[in-house]
Amino acid sequence: MLLTGLLYVAFAGALWWMQDEMIFARAAGRSSGRALPENAERVWYTAPDGRKIEAWYFPGNGRSAKSPGPLLVCFHGNADFIENWSWMAQTCQREGFNVLLPEFRGYGRSEGEPSQHAIAEDSTAIIRQFLARPEVNKSELILLGRSLGGGVACAVADRLPPAALILECTFTSLSSMADSYHVPRFLVRHAFDNEGVLTRVRCPVLIVHGSRDTVIPYRHAESLKKTRPDAELVTLDCGHNDLPGKDEARYRATFEEFLKSHKLWPEPPR
């Protein structure tokens, strides 16, 4: 019994010290190496602590002060980088969305060390800058997050209420995921309490999850739906890292239908 207790304490202690590397697993990520596209803009934000944070911005086709459009902000997962999302940004850009990809501090070329608070504060400040642009309709902010990025999207939504929130293969909270390892929740430094945020934000919510997800099990999507009964839950036939898998056409249709139903799909330029 004593040995078991000591082993558990050692295990919990290791999680305490190693959780930043586990949660923000940038060392495990692989960059596509894709350069900034010609139709995009690289922006550097200087945080109050002096750290420089990178973001890529894709102005929507046909968007202008006379014909402003939505701002779609996308947050990637814990082992990913903004350049890996440039293909999606360009796809949405062609539809008329203004698309913003803020990098997490400590990832890629961005300075500093990542944390829930710092990433949410950086991202919120960057978004505020772009909401002031003439081609952006400031009342049409859409936050989209995948996996850990869903936690970032929720943390930002708590600070800057969006017009819509899209969560892809996202957890209820990192504290609840710690339960699976029988670790006390107070040991989790970055809680990312998505369920708590969903009780506070009042915007439309779309939840997308793979039925075969073994990284963040499907029950997390079901719990998020239970927290927000008015949210739309879409189940795809895929796992975690391959989302949307073979259901790509259905995912695209769902994305479009959801935003159109809430009048957030870009209007043709005037």
C-alpha cells in the first residue's frame, strides 16, 4: 500500500512538472514549411511583457469598407502551427471571409512560453486590432477552434463575445480529462473550462466531433451538447487527427449551413 501511494505521488508530481510539455506539445508538431501566401499578411503583435506574437491575416475576396465581411478566427491544436492552416484560410478567403490565424506564444516564430492565460490574452488583443479594420464587420466575429484550439476559442469567447463559436473535437475541460488519469483537478494549471464558458456565452454554437476519436473521446462532445442544448452537434465518421475524414463534403456543408442559418455567411461584394 505504501509503495502504491509513493508511486501515485511520483506520478502526480511528474504530471505537475511535465504538463506544460504535454498540453502545449509544440515539440511534437511538424510544420508544413509553407511560406506566407501572396494574398496574406504577416502581423506581429507585441504583448505587454514585450513578447512578439505572429499572426497571418487573409483579407476576404471582395471585402472593403463598402462591403465588409465576417472575421473568422481559427485556432489550431496543441501540436500544430498556423502555416498548416493556410490552405483552409485561403479556401474561406475565396468565399469572402476575412480569416485570421493567431499563433500561440512559444509556437513557431512567436516568442514566450505558452499558457492558457497568455495565449487567450494575446489572441484577444490581436483580434481586437483586426475588428477595427474597415473590411471587417465587427459584429460578425466567428471563433473556430480544433482540439486544444477549442479551449483557446472558448477562453477568447469569455473575453470577447463572438457571433458564433465552432468547436472541433474539443474537450469539456482539461480538468475533466485529468479525471481519466485519476489526477486531482487542482494539479491542472491550465484548466480550459469549456463547459463553464458555454454556460456564459450566448452565441450560436456548432460542435463537430469524430465518433472514433480516441484522443478526446466522443463523450466530451455529448457533455458539451448537454451543457448547451441549443448547440448543434454533428458527428463525423472519423478519429481525432483525421477529422473530417471521409465526411469532408458533409463537414463543408454543415459549416456553410450553420453560418448561413445565423446570417454569418459573407454577402456578395457590393
